[in-house]
Amino acid sequence: MKEITPIKKIKEGMSIQGFYLCVDKHVRHARTGDLFIDLVLRDKTGQIHGKIWNKVKFFNEKFNSGEAVVAKADVSSYQGRLQLDIKKIGRASVQTHGRYGYDPTLIVPSSEKDPKRMWEELSLLVKKIKNRRLKKLVTQIYKENKESIIVCPASLSSHYNYRSGLLECILSMSGVALDLTERYNVDMDLLLAGVLLHDIGKVKELSNRLESELTDEGNFIGHSVISRDMVKAVAGTIKGFPKSLLLKLEHMILAHRGQLEWRSSRKPNFPEALLLHQIHHLEKHMNLMKMALEQDEENSDWTLRNNHLFIPLYKR
Amino acid sequence: MKEITPIKKIKEGMSIQGFYLCVDKHVRHARTGDLFIDLVLRDKTGQIHGKIWNKVKFFNEKFNSGEAVVAKADVSSYQGRLQLDIKKIGRASVQTHGRYGYDPTLIVPSSEKDPKRMWEELSLLVKKIKNRRLKKLVTQIYKENKESIIVCPASLSSHYNYRSGLLECILSMSGVALDLTERYNVDMDLLLAGVLLHDIGKVKELSNRLESELTDEGNFIGHSVISRDMVKAVAGTIKGFPKSLLLKLEHMILAHRGQLEWRSSRKPNFPEALLLHQIHHLEKHMNLMKMALEQDEENSDWTLRNNHLFIPLYKR
Amino acid sequence: MKEITPIKKIKEGMSIQGFYLCVDKHVRHARTGDLFIDLVLRDKTGQIHGKIWNKVKFFNEKFNSGEAVVAKADVSSYQGRLQLDIKKIGRASVQTHGRYGYDPTLIVPSSEKDPKRMWEELSLLVKKIKNRRLKKLVTQIYKENKESIIVCPASLSSHYNYRSGLLECILSMSGVALDLTERYNVDMDLLLAGVLLHDIGKVKELSNRLESELTDEGNFIGHSVISRDMVKAVAGTIKGFPKSLLLKLEHMILAHRGQLEWRSSRKPNFPEALLLHQIHHLEKHMNLMKMALEQDEENSDWTLRNNHLFIPLYKR
Amino acid sequence: MKEITPIKKIKEGMSIQGFYLCVDKHVRHARTGDLFIDLVLRDKTGQIHGKIWNKVKFFNEKFNSGEAVVAKADVSSYQGRLQLDIKKIGRASVQTHGRYGYDPTLIVPSSEKDPKRMWEELSLLVKKIKNRRLKKLVTQIYKENKESIIVCPASLSSHYNYRSGLLECILSMSGVALDLTERYNVDMDLLLAGVLLHDIGKVKELSNRLESELTDEGNFIGHSVISRDMVKAVAGTIKGFPKSLLLKLEHMILAHRGQLEWRSSRKPNFPEALLLHQIHHLEKHMNLMKMALEQDEENSDWTLRNNHLFIPLYKR
Amino acid sequence: MKEITPIKKIKEGMSIQGFYLCVDKHVRHARTGDLFIDLVLRDKTGQIHGKIWNKVKFFNEKFNSGEAVVAKADVSSYQGRLQLDIKKIGRASVQTHGRYGYDPTLIVPSSEKDPKRMWEELSLLVKKIKNRRLKKLVTQIYKENKESIIVCPASLSSHYNYRSGLLECILSMSGVALDLTERYNVDMDLLLAGVLLHDIGKVKELSNRLESELTDEGNFIGHSVISRDMVKAVAGTIKGFPKSLLLKLEHMILAHRGQLEWRSSRKPNFPEALLLHQIHHLEKHMNLMKMALEQDEENSDWTLRNNHLFIPLYKR
Amino acid sequence: MKEITPIKKIKEGMSIQGFYLCVDKHVRHARTGDLFIDLVLRDKTGQIHGKIWNKVKFFNEKFNSGEAVVAKADVSSYQGRLQLDIKKIGRASVQTHGRYGYDPTLIVPSSEKDPKRMWEELSLLVKKIKNRRLKKLVTQIYKENKESIIVCPASLSSHYNYRSGLLECILSMSGVALDLTERYNVDMDLLLAGVLLHDIGKVKELSNRLESELTDEGNFIGHSVISRDMVKAVAGTIKGFPKSLLLKLEHMILAHRGQLEWRSSRKPNFPEALLLHQIHHLEKHMNLMKMALEQDEENSDWTLRNNHLFIPLYKR
């Protein structure tokens, strides 16, 4: 492909080609009785409607809603709205289209940091754990889940809710944990392991598609318990892993969301657990504020209230 | 022993013998410099102070606070309060003192129902489960934990907070579950298994001594997750146990306390899970009201407010 | 009428006739200056717009918004939306149109159970009350309000919010009450009377039209106090009705919504009252979950969050 | 009786006589086996223990706990605490002991205002109601309950919790209502009637003894509904009392505690109802602050936090 | 100008002129490539779209969004919606257009009371303060901020949210304060000064344009602290202003929103402060109810729930 | 003085001397009619009662409750409790008794860190602020309040509630702030100034005596507003201090307790303000947990629940 056209650069009259995420797809009957396909395509720059009038059955089998597609189309306008008349369309994948410029981060919101670099940074962090059983535990869990960890968001619609957000969130929290471990005279190994593992269940709570959603396991069990299960399972395979250490790590994970004011949740009951909770809380809210400031489009020094903090924020 | 004297029948000048729970024990120095032991003994009928003046070291090694004791003593009175001058004291157990009349239910509050009978009733209930894998799951977990289940209370200081209270609570809930299963057209096997297993982790959350307290596991993990772990572990050993069935059962257990109004707890997300939560809620509050009515000692038609429901209750 | 066309079967070009609920009606001026009537019609299967161009004044007096109508119309389409060109329209009633197939349950959401059968079931239930004064009380109140009870919903927009929902709700709760009465060793007569009467004020709180709304009395007084008034009034006509029994029944009704966590509401203070509250709570939430599961239209195993339980529910 | 000795003036060695409230009375066995009576007496100035050693059965029948007594006694001291050795004791009443100086306001906390004067003030207020049916309603209810209204407190342990406190509270609120009626352009008759009647049920919610307590009716029904019942009953006997006026008045009473932030209570839905709620709220909190300021005994410009407002209050 | 046409009287085909508030203004490209201006104009009677096709650059510099404009236009209709073809437009001000009938109260919602009269009433009120230093304090603050006080609303979107609403709100509260000062035996001077000054910071919290919005100071500091700063600053210039009096006044202002149920806000700790809070609460809620009743457009005796009180209100 | 006896080392029969805090002092009449003084003395190791039988008037004028005293006494025992028979007593001060070993930190709980060292550390921190106006602001405020800052606790009964606790708390927070400033890419100068100044008002909120209590200013205004006032006042004296910088700093201080879940408090609206809030929250809770762990005296791995976190904490 010679050139890829991002959605916000599409204008009436152009012939374009590019990679997009199909977020809606329906086969319909025109008044004439003929079948056509109604589409919505999206990339990081915007969203556009499209129609397929020819070879409907053929193209219909080529891709599904929720998948990345490669498409060629002419651009027309209908009732003042731009619209693609799709000429050719099919599933896109890194394997077959990577060399033509396809990259998932072009079509879904993604961390601005390079996942591979983040993975390397994280590997260095893990090496700081001195307790060799804890280190082995973390190493093994990360190794087994590498593929998912690298792309997983930290949440669906709250903090770091984009591709590779989980990795970015954990990295930032790890840095804070290292800073604070001496100040509060806590067990660095335990705290760092807690930070690295407390949200690891997200890789099973959230589906690994371009558009994440809750899995059955996520809905039924939730990431706190899943994270702790993953830890317990692997610890069980490590010879001589101390029972009391495991119990503390399990508690840290189960209690990491335990706001002291809330009823009916497990609350952190030793310093490393409290610190993990606080670092999680800090990271989450700093990120929510950052995103709210970046995403607000008001022509004013102040954002609107429609953010996760529910107040106008100062943008300068 | 010829006769056992319950604490509330002890009078000044008597010489008594009996079985009691030692709830406090301290070795102290008298002004003379001599050692003596200060004791508090309790049974279901009351509480009394005691002192050991002779063979202090000898007796000191014979028993600990928190244990059942067999004792002989003379009764005196000091500053208007009855007091035992202990002559002989030692650890009591069903093995060695059962034939003399020792029974733990004499010294700690216990269910009025016979634990063995309750166990039998429960065994019949388990047989009602038609799905043979679910039945096997329940059977095995109960078998493995029989000894603990038979004596465990349902809580430390709330509903059914007495010896064998857990069994009594589960039995009552099971009856309700059977009643409601048809009315709400839910899966009886699943609901019954949920009722039988949702609190099974109490046997690990609470220590199995005469005076229960929270174990480390109880404090760190909590009975909901422990219960679900026990279920998951045993299900894993049952060939062909359906993954989706297990997931539903796990969710029911994790969400059984999920009041809809509370933040940050897992909430029941299918009918059997909601029903389990409701039956749990119903059973707990009916029992709290029953105990509040029985325990109030006001000379009035109305109880005081100092109960778990925080209102005056009508006693007639 | 030969054939009744439900709204979802209406297609462009048809000539149809049928029974519908008029939910909106406005007389407007066309640009030409002529009057026409703008209508919205609804039945259980859907909703459609309509226009009356001829004999506007004549038809305008034939029916009002909120009433059932019988209509003949041609079907056209305007800006992609189907629209009825009404040829003939008038008020529909069971008296005059029943024989042509008119039935209110066709045009408003209604219980799937037959109201008459439910009424009979309920009459059998009342007979189970042994205390003859209580039985007389219930019998008389039901008799006096039969017509309303048979059609009243249990709520406007929450549980059992459809025609005859109140009856269905009370029947289900009565079954549960009978089940639980022995288990918790409570006074069956009192509990059953409580269940049968606690919501009886709904017949005065809600208007008895096809589309229910709150009456003045409902807004000013509320159904709990109204229910209790109805009970107190009739009990006053029954010779020898025990004052203390009446007081307990009044309390049960006034306190049936008394969640223990809420401030400023009366809370149940004896076992039958607590049980009534719990059964009400159980029934309401089981029904809300059932409706949320049935009404969700997502193409997924999980419902959306926009239900009364505010979480995704599992549909399989 | 020559002289009455208030409790705080009692000293060791005195022989005293006076009027007191008996707040505790138990017949006990001395170690000798003899019976004696253990008493606690109270008046507005303090509290003292007493014993009756002679003619125990005779005196035991002369009075009960909760009643006013007339007593003669010698004052001794036991373990550093003053104690009365009762020589003579019997029930006191205004009828028989008024001329000797007995007045209930000496032995229980009472309004500093004269109840009779307050009653007269209130009668003048009632005359300001112009709507003759409303005036008749208020007049009749007050007439029928005069004896109770004159002594009833406004609450057991919150605002105006002393003899004649209800009257004092209503009078103060009425003054405020008259002030505000013009400012907010509301119906004076309706607002004034609301103020005068909203708490009238207190006379049935609280027992009319020297030490008030909740009656059965108070516990089961509560004063809001009782007040509204009393209003509805009398209005029903007044010919031509407008149904809509009654409904509004009933609503005002039922909703007068309806804090907007609270769940599950009826909330005021027209201006007079909102104003009644606000005046009630204002009066209650101003009185709670006044009492907290008067009762604090700290030697500081600031009270302790142990008041109904939970903060230190400024006393100068 | 001969005649001013309010927006709701505009009809297709008219040529109109009038004064309006420009609430939206964008320069756009037509398909032809020509520039045009897209406008939204508003007055108290409604809102209308407009377009400027000629002398675009010239007119574009004549006014901004958020300003009052004077305009001449022809009225056409586009897709069923009226639209102004603007012929002439420019900024309007009282100085230059007052004599032609321009008055800001025609184009933004304003108090129905005359601001000048309210100012005079207020001046009389200030004279009632007997303490000459307090009087001087209030007089000076009002004098310095007269221009802003006269037009400032009391809030952006809650009570008295219209031009001159602050003045109207303070006046009403002052009347109430005078009424209540004797009843509750508080210091009239202090209470009245508190009422007059507690919200004075609104003139800095809210911008003084036709459409108010929060200023930076308002967002960062909030009106309570600003009000108290203004008071402290001026008091510092008054010789001999008692420190303790100032402290009390500062507290009253800082604590005037201190609902007793809320965490983390300063709560009123002496009677005048509590009374100020209560009067503020009363005034605010009475006004919110009044506006909800006036603004509801339902054809029913009851308003919808979409008001600040979240319940249906009775309109008759 | 040869030797100072800490209270926990006092034994019956000793003659002791030492420095203590007098926390209670009352002149009383013995039964003989003679005057004596009843005392309670405290130091960091415990508390003891004392009596002065001789030269009562003379000693009574020598010291007050709340002051440090130097005392000589014989130790007797009364009803099993040790008691001092004071022979000589007078006020102690560093000036006159320092050379004999008096140090306030012996008699009131104090930071384990040396205040002078902490002050030096803090001075180094201030130098890290690059913006010279901000640095000047902080320097000057610290200089002016040095004497108070060095001894002030961080709270009366919550975190760091001991002598020099404020300094210790601010130092710890500053370290965290420096760590986090880069991680979250915020303005270090602003954040550090915020940390150093946000609680500075504590020196005026709390009295500077050995036993701190709230001052009038503390009760009326509160430390957040006081801190911000101190900052604003000094900033006003610094030429060219940017208005917008001051506004941000003021906001950070006013909003530092602004939990997002709480109503009616100012909430942090830019990143440095949010970070200050989070660091404050973190520091406070880590310290509360630390103190709860240190102060618990249970003979168990778990603390009791009676701490500021309301849960059992793990002590190993």
C-alpha cells in the first residue's frame, strides 16, 4: 500500500486506503430488496460510516465487528456526513500487514510508551527483588503471561484504559514503591512483589481483543481474587516458599482496593499492604486527573465537570 | 466425681468440684513475696474468680488459659464477692473426663440442637443434590472437615455465635433454600450446594478452640475466599467437573455478602447467587433478633437498644 | 373486525386495524393552516406515530391520550419512519369491543398469569388463616377492593411494574411466607395477613388507568400508611378485634420497607415484622433480576449495567 | 413538713425530709437473711442511695419505682458515699402533698416557663387561624388532650427533653411560623395548624409518667403517624372539612422529619410542608445547642464534644 | 429603533430588530468556499439561530460571543426551523442603547424585583446594626462592591441563579434574621452582619458578565473563604474592631454551609452561627422549591422529579 | 538533684524526686476539715496519684495543673494503689532545672528524632526550592514561627500527636514529595512549598503548652484557612510574587484534606494539589498504623480493633 489515510484526514471525493477497527457491522436490505453492509470504522483519529454495495456475501465473511480491517474506498457525502463506499475490505493482522504499516496502536488508543521498552524496564525491576523465592515467583508469572501483559489495559473505562496501560501503570507504581520503601522502613521485596502482582489478574479479567471487555471470569470472580490465585498457584510450585510470606502477599492483593471508609471489603492490615493500597490510590487518581486534563476540549482554562473527579480542573 | 457444681449454684462455704473454662490465668506475687495464681473460670451458667496458693508451679503447668479444666475448690468470699480457693486443678478432656460428666457444651454456649443429629440431617440433605459431581464435591468437603464443622460457630460475636452454630445455621438455610428453589424456578442443585458451601471456610477462619478467635488465615484472607478455595481445590480433583458450573459456584460464594448498597464488594449476578445472598441475610437477621429477644433481661415488654438491630424489640 | 394488526407487524403500504393505547395526542396547525392531529399509539409489541388529516374536530372528541383506542389506518413512510394515516378512530372498551378481540393485556404489559386464576389462588390462601377475626379482616378488604387489586401493578417502574403485578407479587410472597412460617416458628396467621395486606394501599396510591401514575393520595401519604389505614378502618368494624393484634399488624405494614441501614424509617421490631420485610426484599430483588434478564437485548452472555441492580447480569 | 431538703444539700449526720422520684427499688436479702429495700432517689439537684431496714413489707407496698415519694431519713455514709436510712416513706401526689410544697417540677427537669401561661399563649395563637374548620380542628384536639399536652416532653433524650417541653417547643415554632408566613407568602392557616399538630402524637408516643418512656403505640407506630391519625379522626367529625386541605395537612405531618438527604422517608412536597420541616429542624438544633451550652461543666470557654452536635461549642 | 421584537414573537417572513445575547458565534466556510458567521442569539423569551453572509469580516469584529448585541435581520426558515439572515449587528450597551430600550434584564433572566429598590431596602437594614464598628464594616464592604452586588446572582445553577439574585436572597434572609433574633435571644448585630456578609464573596467567585461563570479565584478559593477575607481586610482598617467579634464573624461565614451530617467542613459552634446556617438552608430550599414549581411545564398537578429536590412537587 | 525517678520505677517505701507533668490538681477538705491537695502526676513512663498534706496554701500557689513540676515525695500505698506523699513541689522549667536534668521530652510523649536535627534537615530542604520568591516565602514563615514549629504536634489525638510531631510529619512528607515530583512530572517548587506550608497553621490552631489543646482561632477558623492566611500575608510582602502562583498555593493548602468522596469541602483541582493531598493521606495513615502497632499491648500476633484503622493489625 502506498499511503494510509487516517480517518480525520478523509475528505469528500478522495479514494483512500488504510487500517481501521470495525466497531459495528450489519447486513441490511435496501428498499430495492438488495443486501448491503452497514459499517462503522474507527481509528485513533476518529470514526466514519461506510457501506458495501458489491460482493456483499463475499466481503461479509472476510471480517467481523471487533476486528482490525484493511480497506479501500471512495469517499462520498450523505446528508452532510462523510461516508465510505467500500471497494475492498478484509481482516488485517500484524503477520500479514505489518510490513505495509499496520500497527494496532494506530487504531486503538495505546500507551505513548513503547511496550517492549516498558517490558525491559520491568525486567530490571524484578531483579531488584532480593528474596530469591519472591523473585522466582514474579519472574515466572510474568513470563507465563507476557503476551497478555504487554497489551492489557489497566481498566476498561477508568485509569490507564488503553492498550499497554497495565504495564505503564505497574511501572509507575513500582517506581513510587522503590522510593517509599526506605522512607517507611518496609520490606522492599514484599512491597515490590505486591505492586508487580496485585493487578496481574487483569489479564484474565479483561479479554485480549482490540476492544477489551470483561471475561466471564472477570465478571464472576474479579481481578483481585484472580491475581491472588495466580500468585498462590505458582508459589505452590516453588519449593520452600514460606507459608507466612505467601499469606501476606495474598492479603496485600486481596486488600489493595480496601478504602478504609468502605464497608465489607478486606482492609490492609500491615504496613506493606497499606502502602500498596495508597500507591494504587495515588497512581489511579493522578492518572485520572492527567487524562481529564488532556482530553478536555473546552476553550477555557478550566475543564468541564464530566470527568472521573467530578470537578472543573485547571489546565494551565 | 460425685457431683458437678455449676457456677451459678456456688455459695459461700461450699466445697465444690466441676468442669470449667479457664478464661484468664496470671501468676502474681503476693505482698509476702510468694507466688500465687489468679484465675477466672467460666461455664454456661456464670463466671467466678479463683486463686491457687499451693503447689503453684505444679498446677501452673497443668493447664492454660483458654482450656477446659477440672477443679476442686473451697468457696470463700472476699469484699462481697465469691472466690474459689483451688485445691486441685488440671486439664479436662472428653477422652479422660467424659465418663465423669465432662461435656464441652456445659462450659461454653452451644447450640441447643444435638450436633450429631444435625450432622445426620445434613447428610440427608446432601443426598438431595442430583448432579453427581456437585454431590461428590459437597460430600467430600464435608467429610474432610467433619470434625471442625461439628463444633464451629457461625460467627464470633454476631449470629449463631456459639458451639455448633455453623451447622445449625447452614441447616436452617438449607431448609429455606429447598422451599424457595421451586418458587423462584432456580437450579436446586446449585443453590443447595451454594448454601452448604458458602461459609465452609469458617472452619479455617475461626480457631477450633473452646473460645474461638480469628486465625491468621481468617484475618488475612477471610472466610469467603477461603470457602471458595476449598471448593475449587476439591472440584479440581473431580473428573469432568464443568468449568462453568464451578465458576458459578465460586461466584455465589464470593458474592454471598454482596449487599447491593455497598461499594467495592462483588455483587450476586445471577438468580441462584442472589437467592443465596438473600437467604443468608434473612437467616442472619432472624437469628440476631431471636438472640436479642432471648438475652434481654429488662423487666419490660421491650428490650433495650443494645442489640445488633439497634432498636427496642417487642418481647411478647 | 376481521384481523388485528399488532404494531410490530405493520409494514409500509398495508391497511390495518387494531386496538392500541394512545400515549400522546396533539392538535397542530399544518403550514397550510389546516388542523391535524399528531398521535403516538402503542401496544405490547411496539410504538408508532400517526396523523389524522380528516374530520379532525370529530375524531378529536372521540378519545383522549391515555385511553385505549380502536383504529383503521393506511401505512406510509416519512423520512424512513413508518407512519399511520388514520382513517377512523375511537375509544375502545371491553364492554363494546371485547367481542372483537379487544383485551387490555394486548396493549399494556401485563402479568403472564391469568388474573382470575390468581384471584382464586389467593382466596384459597386467605382460608388458611385460622384466626377468624384476621381472616374476616383480610377477606373483607380484598372483597371491597377486588376490582382494583386484580389490575393494579406492584410498582410504577420497579418490581412487577405491569398490569396485575400486585396480585402476582403478593401470591409469590404468600407462598414464601407459608414455607418460612414453620421454619422460623412464627405466627402464620399474623405473617400471612401481613403479606396479604402490606401493599394493599397500592390500589389507592396508583391510579387505575391503563397507564398507572401516582394519585394525590399516593404522593401525599404513600402506600404504607394507606395500607395500614385500610386495615385499621376495617378492623374497627370487626367486633372484638384484639387491640394488640391490630397494633402488631399496623407495625408490620408501616415497617415493611424498614431497611436496617436506613435512617428515619420505622424498623421491624418483632419476628413476624422482620420476616415480612425480608420476604418483601427477597421478592422485589428476585423479580428485578428476572425482569432485567428478560429485557436485556444485548447480543452477549451478559446484560448491560442499566438495570435496577446496576451490574452486568449473567444470562445463561 | 417544716423544711424540704434537696438532695445536693444533704450532708452526713443530718435528719432530712423531702420529695423525691424513686428511680430504682429492689427488695434484697441481707447476709443475715433479713429483707431490706435498696433504693435510688432523685430530684432536680442530684441522686442518692437509700435503704429501708424496718417495716420492709409495709413500706414496700406504699410506692413503686417511677413514682414520686415523700420520705424521712437519717443520713449516714458508707464507703465514702452518702446514704439515706429511710425512716418513713410513701407515695407523693399534688392532691395530698401540694400544700406541703410538693411540686413535680422539683423532682424532674421541667420547662422554666409556666405551663399554664404557655397554654394561654397557645390558645391565643389558635385564634389567629382564620379558616374556621382548621381552627375547630386544632381547638378540639388541644382540648381533648390538654392534660397530657401540658406535661409532655418534646423528646426522651434529645431536644426539649423535659416536663412541658412539647408545649414550649410548639410555642416557639409557632412564633417562627407566624414570622415566616408572610415572608414566604404561604398559607398561614395551614402552616400554623401544621406546627400546632405535627407533634401532637407525642402525647401518645410517650407515657405520661414522671419519667417518660415509649409506649407500645410509640414503639409500633411512631408519633408522626399517630399525630396524623389524631388529625384525620377529628377532621372526620367536622362537617365540610375539605378533603384536599386534610390531605395537605396529613402530608405536612407525615413529612415533617423528611430530610432531603435521607432515603425512604416521605419528603415535603409543597411550600408549607417544606417550611414546617425547616422550622422543626431549626427549633430542634437551636434547642440542642442551647442545652449543650447550659449543661457543659468544663472549666473552659469551650464545651466538650459529648453533645448532640458532636463538636466543641463556644460558651461566651 | 421603532420596535423591539422578542424572540418568541419572531415569525417567518418578518423583518425584525432587537437586543439579544449572543451565546454562540463561529466563522465557517460554506461549500462555495465563502466565509459566513453562524450565530445563536438568546433573550428571556427564547433562542434562535442566525447567519451573516455579508461583510463577514466587518461584523465579526463588532461583537463577541457572551455579549449583548443589537441586530437587524430578515426571518427565513430552514428545515422547519426559523433562522435570522442578519443584515446589521453590533455590540449593545446601556450607555449607547439604553435610550432605544436596551436593558440587560430583557436578555438574561433577572430578579423580578427592582435592584435599585432592593439596594435601598438593604441600606435601611444596615442602619439597624447598633454596634457602630460592625455597621461601618458592612457599610464599607457594600459601598466598595456596590456595582457587582447589584447584578450578581446567588448561584450559577441552584438557588436565585439569575441577575440580582444575590441581593434578593440576602434581603429575604435579613428579614428572617430580624424576625428570629429576638425569638432565639441572639445578638442581632452579629446575626445581621453575618447574613449581610456571608455570601459577599460571590461577587468575586462569579464573573460579572451577562452569563456568569466561576472565576479563577472562585474555583481555587471558593466564596466562603473569599467572603471572610473581604470582611477581615476591611475590619483591619477599622480602629478598635474587637478581635473576638471579628473571630466570631469569620467563623459564621466559614461555617455557614456546615451541615451537621457532613464530614470535613467547619460546623457552626455558637448560636448566631447555627442560626445563620439554618436561615441560609431555609432560604435556599424555599427558593429551589419555588423555582421548581414555577418552571415545571407538565400538564399535571404534580411536577416531574427533575428538580433540585428530586421529588414530584404539588403545584396547586 | 542526685537522681530522677521515672514513674514506672516508683515502688512502695521509696523516697523519690523527679520531674513530672501535673495533669490534675484539686484542693479538698479532709473529713477532719483540713485542706489538702489531690494531684495526678504523669511522665512518659506512667501516671501516679499524689497528696500534699503540709503547707497546702504555700504549695498551691507554686504551680498549676498543666505545668511541669519538680517534686520530692515518699511513696506509700492506699487500697492497693501507689501514692505519693509530696514533701516539696514547684514549677519546673528548662531555664532553672535544665541543668538538673529536666527536659520536657521526659514528661510528655515526644518525637524520637532530635528537633534541632530535624530543623536543620528542613532548612536544607527549603534550599532546594529554585523559585526565589517561593523560597523566600517559606524561609520567612519558618523563621517567624521557629519556636512553635519546633515543638508543635501534628494533631491532638490522631497522627504524630506528640511534641515535635509536626516537624517530623512535614519532613517525612517532604521526602516523599521530592521522590514523586519527577515521577509525576509536576512543579517541584510548588509541591515542596505546599508540603512545607500546608499545615503551618497548626502552630496557631494548637496551643503551645505541654498538653496541647485547640485555641480559639483553631476552633473558629481551623488550620487549613490559618495556614493559607499566613502564606498570603507573607507573600504580600514579597515584591513581585506572582498572583497566579499565590492562588495555586492557597488552593493547595485549602484543599489538602479534600477527599474526593466527601461533600462540601474544596477538592484539589490541579496535579500538585492532588499530589499534596495524596501525600498527606499516605503519611497520616502510615503513621496511624505505625502507632497502633507500637502501642498495642495484646499478647497476640494481632492488635485489638481499638485503633484509628478500626481493624486488627498484624504485628509481626
